[in-house]
Amino acid sequence: MHLFYSTDLKNNTTTLTLSEEESHHFNVLRIADDEEVSVTNGKGLLCKAHMLHKTKREVLLSVFDCQQQ
């Protein structure tokens, strides 16, 4: 499972837009529409997510199953 980073990720986040840099990584990896990914905020919060929408510079994720590590 691929792991992405966002400082905007909070425990109650339901949707999240990745930064332009993280969105670029997402697109380079050619992640499938239905593929599950992980997102962290670097402060111990780890969530699962699915892509809702993507463009070349932006990826919108649906976030669920957050756990504080």
C-alpha cells in the first residue's frame, strides 16, 4: 500500500486534497481508481483513503479508518 503525507490531515478529516508535490507522486505511481492508499500527517495519525478525483496537479481523497499511532 502506498503512503502519502499531508499536514492538513486531522482525526475528523473525511476528504483531503493532496499537495501538488504529493499529487505528482500519486500520478507517477499510476494508482488505480479503486486502489486503497494510506495518508499520514507525520504526527502519528495514519488513515486509509480512496481517490475521489484527480487532475495532473491535484488529487482529492476520501479518508476513512483513521488511527493514532
